[in-house]
Amino acid sequence: MADEAEEVEPPRVVDRSEHEVSRRDIDPDALKILYRLQDKGFRGYLVGGGVRDLMLGLRPKDFDIATDASPRQLKRLFGNGRIIGRRFQLVHIHYPNGKIIEVATFRSTGESDRVERNGELIHRDNVFGTPSEDALRRDLTINGLFYDIATFAIIDYVGGFQDLEDGLVRMVGDPVHSFREDPVRMLRAIRHATRLGFEIERETRRALESEREEILKANEARLLEEFYKDLASGRSRPYFEELDATGFLELLLPSLTATFRRRGARRGRALLQESLERLDERHARGEEISHVLGLAALLSPLIVPVTETLGGSGNEPNPEPFREALMPALERVRVYRRDAERLWHVLGAWGRLERAMERESIPKSLSRRHYFPEALDVFELLSEPSDELDAFLELGRSLPPPTEEPPEPKRRPRRGGRGRGRGGRGGEGSGGAARARGAARSPAGGAERTSSQESDGGGGRRRRRRRRRTSGKRS
């Protein structure tokens, strides 16, 4: 572990009398972890968003802890702990009802984990550091504060305490370098500004503007998870409005912003704002926001024009018009197949729901469908409010739960088998594994193998073995 003597600037230490963080607001199990670390001679701090939220008078979602104890030492201290991670190990301490408290060893700044060996730059795994190095590894200054259970003080190496008081979102270190290192940090900076009602600090905002296109290099799966997280946050409208204002929405969902221009910016943006506002109101009521509901709100400027062409006609599900309108957007952010299939079920029922509302009667062939409750939620989200709609929703939600079971998720095709491809892995050398990954992520079913392709892998070998056994008996 790095020597504490290497720390150049001492931190700002904010005494208990100068801040509002109290032990009574900290999760009791997190307190027990902190005290046990202290009793065993280790340092343990409450860190990150938990400290930030406590200082703002909010209830933290997580209570993360950082310490100078190594993962193996933590595992010995806590029998309910599990070591996870490869490049940087940390410990998850498990409690009943699925609660997990994350405990990480102080990380180095990144310099000490890069060494040169025989002229080659080698990245070493699990290089630990000091509290100051750990603070400098964090993304935002307001997330770089530590709460010391031994003194009840806030320890600040990065200026986060003052930024909290000033209502500023500022990157730790050089924002340009930070955004190039991890482009998703740009979205996180916007998220915290919109959720907390803070301003983005001047240099950070300049870097957001200059490095905006770096977001196209971010991992697609991470971008999708960030979208889901913000759609279900209760602050989705200000967040996506800021993405639109700063140009990130056009980069990430060009087909959506192109529709703004094509159908008139005022109407398209109004649809998006209204849908996201209703989504946030649903969150405020404590109601669940599924991935499908979030996607429906985000893509409402693409969905609503399609619903206006249906006219309540048809007795069968009809997702095809929606597929045509939404596929470019779903493929852009690589929506998971299970979510896309669910979305097609829900939107495909739109015409039947309109017809049922006109007749003031819901047929069992619709209400028993596994997607019916979620279809009602999306119908409510995207329809114009009215007494007729309220009565229809009350009728639909008074019915017994659906009897139909959801379909089993499609499994990823096997990569293996004793094929003749190089390496003996069933065509890995010719891109078989890549095709399998693509099929698992394809939003519309896309690249699935046909039944004849699937049966061709082992059927021929079985037939050949049967012919050999038969010829042996004859001889």
C-alpha cells in the first residue's frame, strides 16, 4: 500500500459542529462495519454519494465504505462478505432481504498500477492506495467526501465541501482528461446537476461542450443502463431536457431529434416533456417504472404519431407500425431483446385498447394477456387525460390478474460444439461467437439461427454414427 508520507496537501477537516451528518441517519449495518474496522485497527470511512446526500438532508440510496483493509482482510473480518471483481477487487457484505453494503480498499491514483517491464507497459491489478489517492480517483468533487466515524468529521481532499455549499458540479482534476478516460462521466455530471438543482462549473461545462462527441465511444450497454436509471429517477424531465439542450440527445438518439425537426420542434418536444413529466409524477406516487414504460416515455414523439393512425381498428395485436417507427432508435442504444419484445407486445395492443375504451368493455382475450397491466400503464402515459380514460383505466385495473404466463426468454445459441472450425469451438474462428452475442443483444429478434441451421450442427454426426453401428451388425 502506498506510503501516507507521499500525500502532499493535507485535507480540509470539517468538524462535527460545522456539518449536519449524524450517525442516526446512517444505516445501522454500515455503522457496525465502520466500528468493527476501527476496533481491529483499520481506518474506515463512509464515502461517495452517501456522504453527499446526508449533507444535503437526503436519504442515501447506498452506504458505501472505503478502508485501508485489503479484500482478504475484509473477508476474514466479515463472514457474510464476498470478494468480487478482477481488475480491482472489493467486498460485498450481504444482509437479509437482499441488502448489500459495498466495502472497497482505498484505490491508487492509477500511476502506481502502471509499470514498465521489458519495454512493455503493464497494468497491474489490485494496486491499493491512500485516502487522498482514492479521493482523486472519484468523478465529481461532491462525491469525493469522507465521513470519519472516529472523529465524526468530514474529510475533504478535493474541494467537494465548498462545492456542495455553492451548489456546483465540478469534475475532480482536469475535466477534459476525465471525460476522455470515461465518456459516461459526462452524463453523470449532467445527472447530478439536474437531480440536485446544481449548476455545472464553468471549466466542466466547457469540457462537456468540447468533448461531447466522445460519448459515441462509450460502451453501449453502459449507456442503456444509464438511460434506464435516469428514466426511473423521478427527475427524468430535467435530465433529458438538458441532454437535448447540450446536444447529447441528438448524438445518442438522432432518429428522435430528427422527428422533432420533421414534425415541428414545438410538438415533438412538448410530447417528450409531457410524457417524462407524467413518468416523474408516477415515481412521486411510489409506483414502479419498468424499462418498457421508461422507453415509451422517452420515445413518445415517435410512438404517438403512430397511435393516431390506428383509429381503434382491428381485433388482433399489431406491432408492425411501431417496429418501423422505433427500430432505428432501439438499435442505436442496443435495447435488450427482452425489453424490445415486451415493448412490441404492449404497443401492439394499442388499437385493441382504443376499441375497448370506445365499447366500455374489455374482452378476456385481451385482459388475460401477460402484458395487459403494462399495456394499460403505457396507454395512460401516452393518452390525453379525460374522464373517459379514467373510467376505462379503473375498469381495466379492477379485473383479475392475467392468467397467461410470460414467454420464456430466448436463450443465447451455444458457441461450442466440435465443429471443424479452427480451434475446435464450433465456428469461433469464422465469427460464430460474435454472431451469438449479436443475436442475444438484437432488439428485434434479428440474427437468430433458423431451425434448419440449429439441427445441422449435431444431426449429421448422429446419422453417421447410426450408419456405422448398423454396418457393424451386418458384418
